[in-house]
Amino acid sequence: MAAVSTERKAGFGSFLLEIGTEELPAVACRTAAEQAPVLAAASFERHLLKVGRKQIETWVTPRRIAIFIGLVPLQPETRVTAKRGPRSDIAFDENGKPTEAGKGFARANGVSAGELEVREYQGRQFVFAVKRSTAEKSARTIIKNDICLEILSGFSFEKTMGWTGSKFRFPRPVRWLVLKFGDEDLVPEGELYPGSGLNDLFGNTTRGHRFLGRQEIIISKIDEYKSKLADNFVIVDQEERRRLILDGLSREAEKAGAAFSDPGGKLEEVIYLVENPSVKAGAFGAGHLRLPEKVLVTAMQSHQRYFPLMDTDGSLKAGFLYVTNGDPACAAGITEGNERVLEGRIEDAEFSFDKDLATGIESMSAGLESVVFHRRLGMLADKSRRLWSLAEAFADLVDLCGPDRKMAATAARLAKADLVSAMVQEFPDLQGYMGSIYAGLEGYPEDVCQALAEQYLPDQAGGDLPASAPGAVLAACDKVDNIIGAFSVDELPSGSRDPYGLRRAAAGLVDIIIRFRFDFDLTALLRSSHQLFIDQKADVITAGGVVASAFEFISERFQRRLVEDRVPVEVAEAARASGAKSILALGSLARALEKFRSRNAFDDFHTAYFRCTKIAAKAGAGFEAGAADPALFETEEERLLFEAIEGLRPLTEALAASRQYEKALELAASIRPAVDRFFDEVLVMAENAGLRKNRLALVTGAALLLRQLGDPMLAAAVPAPAGPEEKSGRKD
């Protein structure tokens, strides 16, 4: 094991902080690995100790969190503050002598007038009161009394605990602390954390592997840290453990004439469960291969964190690989124990599987009548009936017909049946999948089975989407039912809390709509879903605001998707202001607006809309415009604007319906001359009430027509992208 690299450089020292604990959960290890370098960088920067972010190394094992920095300045940098004052010609007279204004500014900021510095700011000369202060404390003192505490108390874990004799909270009890600067051992001068008892844990002693290494290892020199731990069976660097595990998995799989798999991503957990990893092979009875493959894989991965072995033809072998933290000399006994545990798990799965086959999926579906889905939203059977009806409504909206429509409806009826199966009770991760297996064994069409397996997709951000149209319909309807259900009982996400995973459901719904190009009025589907709860006589909020709020929630998720695709948030909001209810329409309009903003015609569109909305606002919130009456027009300009509006309306609506938004925007921009002429020649706020109301109705109608293509005032709030017209230097 190579020693820690600590380049000796005058004026610098190396830093090491090790937090020794009882065995940390893997999730806490991952959190520590992410947060530790950020905390360290922020703390050193706060105290003017310049440390490059790439210099900070973080090593995490189940029993320790270590932060190492090779080069830390022995002294903090000089702190410089500069406060801007009056212009230099005000602070000094023509002879360069301080004026009363200059003297007053200097006095107020604790410097002499002669110390004021003249600097340029936004193209003009100003005086600045500049102060330079050098820290009174050395890096050594700052590290032990400030930085150490800031790092220790700065971690934010999802779950923490207290323990006897300490008021400090951490995911597991802290048992030792090593703090070194150079080769010097540091201990905070005052109580590090009141009532924590942490000060008593500092020393130069770390601990090796719990079973294989010495429990007292003295770290005299900082560059001995990694090598001494390696000598005591601790691979402190998680990336090195990852490499060793992957090498071991590949080697053992090759010996078995197979390939290993990790569908559950357990490697990321395993690297934080071991300090001295070694990979071994185990086996189970070949007769168990009669079970569905995913059942066996889940049995291996969900609790045991084993790695399944796949044969050359891609089929599952009756073997597995596992990573042990124990003594390699005891491998035979460890393997036997793991095989015995897995055998028991598989036998339980076989019992559950056979029991479910005897029950049948139709009987499982009938059993949903006795299982509560939500205390106010009814039973699981109610949810199944809602999904069946909602799938039909969705099929109507997206013109889904033929076999796909029939398969989606059948899958919706059976979707939740496997939730009462013995297998899903044993392995909850298999919901949906087991329904597809049972349906297939009972002769249901393959498309129905696939839809059942896909109903929960995507199950994570960026996860796989349904591959079939029936699966997409079922997955979309399930997410809509969950969202509307939660909104109907006012159980919405708040802050970081989202117990029903509604944000993930909304994002998944958006992804499905985009993937399958489902171009439809989403609010219509949401209304259908809400009405199903009402018809069921569920204890829900019946007001129409439920649908509006749910649509806003979903469209906000889509807006984030647009921003990720480099559409400015202001442009996305401008598109949403159009009132479009189709996710695909919103996306097309937002991208068209972003492209259109670089054209000169956008200024015409913006100006026409701005002039109309500005005067329309004077009518007041209670004004109901209605349609303008041509019989009340007194001027040619009123008639021309009315004709322009009525001529544009069918054309822009047709273009918008076919998602040709750029052409629609260009056409809408052509209304500007009629708008400009109207406002130049016509007094809208006439004394005659009838005339005034008719003219307000006219400009309001123009504003509403343009608004159907988005709010250009929102889109104009961010600089436009460079386009051909800007590059050519053309101007209006």
C-alpha cells in the first residue's frame, strides 16, 4: 500500500481528521463521502486558509470518516475589505485635498483621508476605504479550535442518534478522533461541543479491522496513516475497495464460467459495508431455478447483497458471488453460512409462489375488497376500478384503439391483484412483476402481462420507461390516480417531505407523455380522475381547484425538464402562461418562443402585447370585456384592429393546433401595425361609457389572442439568444 503523498513545502503543513465510529449504515457512509469535502473546503475558506478543492481527499469506511489535505498554509491570508464611497471628484478638490465629504467617509470607516484609494467602478472613479487585517491566530490554532468543530457539527444525516454520556448526535456513536497538522497531534483547547465528551476522544490512536487488525494503532507521522491501516486489514479508500471488489467479482465469475450481474446496484452499498473486502462464490440447489428469475435475483440481492451469476446464454445459474469482510482463511465456513441463509430465503419464496399459484390472480383481485388503500380514498378494489375507468378515459383522449386499448383496460383491472399475493408480501419490490408472472401462467396475453410489469415505471428519476403502449397508459393512469388522490385529501408534498412520492410520480408522468408523444388535454384526464373519486363517494375535496392545483404541480415538473434542456425558466413560464393544457404543446411552444426571441419580429409581438395589456389593465379586475361590437366603432383604426384580430384568430389557432408555433408567432407579430395605429389615433378611455367599454373589449381581445402564444413580457425578462438577425447587425 502506497503511503499518503505529502509533498514537503515551506510554509505548508498536511491535515488529517479521522472520525472513528461504530459501524455506520451504508447510506450514512455515502452521505459522509459527499458532504465531508464540501464542509472542509467551506471551513478552510472561511478562515482564509487557501486550500484547493481538488486537494481534499475523503476516505470513508463503515468505522471511520477521514479527511486528508496535503498542503495547508501555516498562516491565513491577509483579509482585505474595500468599501466604496463618493466619486473621487467629490471626495477630493481640484488640488487633490480631501473635502469634508471625503474626510467624513474616511472617518466613518476607520481610516485616514490619506489612506483612501481611488478605483474605477462601472467606468467612473470612486474612493474606497480599504482595510487589511492579518489573522492573529495560526492555522494550527484555527484547525483545532474552529475548523474541527465546524466539520464535525456540519454533517447533515437523515437519521442520527445519541448515546450515553454525550449530547452530540451522529448516525452511530463516535469512539475516537485523530486530528493532526503536520505530524503534530492536536486537541481543542476548550470544550469542542458542550456536553459531548468529544474532547476526551482525541489522540494519535486509530483502530484497525474489528476482527483482524490491532485496536490501537499509533499514527506518529501523518503519511503513515493509510499504510498502517492497510497493514491492519483496512482499505481506507473507498475507490480502492471498489476496484478490489470489481476485480474479485470478475475473477470469481470467470472461474465459474459465467458473468456476474448487479441489477439492484448493490455494489454501491457493499463498498461501505466492508473494510477488508474479498469475493467468494456460493451455490444453491439447481431445482430452485423453476422459480421466476427475478424472484431468485431479488432473494439474493434484497437482503443478502449477493451478486447473481449468469450463464453464457444469459440464463441464471444456480450460484452467486458475495463480498465478505471476514478472515479469508475462514472462507469455507463463511460460504456455508451464506448458502444456508439463501437456501432458507429461496424455500420461503417457493412456498409463497406455490401458494399464489393455487390462489390465482382473479381470486387475488377479489381479495382487494378487504385491503385499505387510504382511509379516505377507499380500498384497493376501489383503486382498481378507478384505474379501469381511467384507462378507458385516457384511451379516448389519446385515440388509443384496437388491441392496445383492450390490453390496457384488462391490465388496469388486474393491476393491483398481486399486492395481496404471498410473494409480494415477502418481497415488496416484486409488485407488478409477480402480477405479470401470474397473469402469464393463467393464459393472459403477453401485452397484458408486460403492462402489469411496467405499471410502476419509471420507479426513480431517469429510470426505465414503459416500452409498450398499454404499459404506458397503465403507468400514467396509476400516477394520475395517486396525484389526484393526494390533492383531493390535501396531503401534498411540503419542503423535503414527499411521503407518497408525488414529485417522482409527476416527473414520471411527464416522461411517459413525452416518450409516447401523448398529445392531449391533461386537465381533462385529471378531471376524469377527480370525478371518479367523487362518484365513489370518497371523503375528498370536491372543488375544482383540486384539478387546477394538480395540473400546476405537474407542469412545474415539466418546467424543470425544460430548464434542464436549456430553455430559460422565464421562457418556460411564458409558455405556461398561454394556458396550453397539453404537455407536448407546452414544450413545443416554449422551444418556439426561445427560438423566436432572437428574431426582430419578437419585438413586434412583445410591443403589441405590452400596449394592449397595459391599457386593458386600466379597466380593473372586475371588468368583463365580452366581444367588441363593430356597430359601435367610430374610427377606421378600430375597424382595422378588429379585422386584424378576427383574421388572425383562425390562422393562429390552426397553426397552434398543428404545433407550428414559430409560424403562429410570426403571424401574430404582424398585428403590431394595426395596434400601433389604433393607439396613435384612438382614445380608449373615452368619456362615453359604452364607447370606452367597447374599445377596452377590443384591446383585451387582442391581448388574449396574443396570450394564447405565451406571455412575451415574461420571455423578454431574460436576454435573447444570438440569432441570424443579431449576427447580421439588422435592427428594426
